[in-house]
Amino acid sequence: MLERAEVEYATWREQYRTAGGGAGKQADILALEARATRIGEFQPAFIPGLLQTAQYARELLLAWAVDAAQGAVGLDEADVDRMVEARMRRQQILYKPGKQIQQIVLEGALYSRVCSPETLAGQLDRLIAVTSLPNVEFGIIPFIGAVPVFPICMFQIYDTELVAIESLTGEQQVNEPDQIALYDRFFTLLRESAAYERDAVALIHRALAQLRPSR
């Protein structure tokens, strides 16, 4: 059974050590994204990395990698800063012709306080701008909408080459064709339930109104 398995799992600490730190891991992801024509991601609880502002990414990563998970991740504050810089470089892919970037979140991701209210407001402003990019599909599944797939984890799809599934302590990578096809079907169902463009912007403005009630 082990010989037939086409799933790899590695802890974040192992991956960061192998890649030479958090920035090195981001460089590995950048190389994977450069090869892919279609990049899909489902995030149930926060904003996907390709759409994050630098401040949102920094506060999120600091809370996870330094404060809450000491010993489990193996990053310090300087590592996080380098990781954020590398993540921002990855975002150049949003503007490259020929790339199809599909990002789906639950509406709750717009409200998750994984950062300060001010940083979250800036992040939501960024999302409004992202919805106008021609090769970016950003969808939000509303609170009142049907969620057709158990939202128990985030996952990323790179063409038909790879699915990456993240947990608090590590990442599972799947390259078995039947499993990739199954995740692709899950992702299609999630996309079909999401709101886009004007409807998505309306949901973002509703979340912003909670952060800026006087406006």
C-alpha cells in the first residue's frame, strides 16, 4: 500500500528546513505557480495568500508561526518578514496574461479577526480592487448560501498536476489523478455556489460596514 501511495505529507518545520526558511518555501510555491496555467484555491476562514496585503499577511503569519505555534513551525519574526516579501513577489502572477487564477472563500473569511480591524479593512479594500482584474476569478459563498462541500480544510489545485492541502502543522500534496479529479469536482461545486463581481463586492462592503460603522 505504501508503494502505491501517491500522497506526500511534510510538517511545516520540515518543509521550511528543506527550503531554507519560509521565504524559500514561498519560492518553491512561486515556481509551481509559474508552471501552472490554472491555479484554484478554496479558503474557508481567511483571505488566500495571492490576494493578501503585506500587512494582513504579516499579522496572520506572526500569530500562527511565532505566537501560537512555537516549536511547531520553526519561524521567528525575521523569517516571517522575509516570507511576506516573497509572498508579495508571488502576486505578480495576478497580472500575467494566460494565467487563470480562481479563488473561493466563505463569507466568514471577510470577518475573521486574524489581524487588527484596521488591517482587515485595508485587506477588504484590496479585494474590491482584485475583482476587476481580468484573469482573476474571486468568489464568495454567502452566509445564506449553500455550501456543497464540507469546509473542513483549505486546498489548492495546480492544473491537473497537484493538489496541496494545508493543516495547522503541515501540508499534504496529492498527485494521484483520481484524487486530483475529485478535488477538482469539489472545487467546481464551490465555484458554482459563489457570488462574483458586483454581488461579491456588495458582500465585501457589508463586511467593511462592520469595521467602519461611521462611514
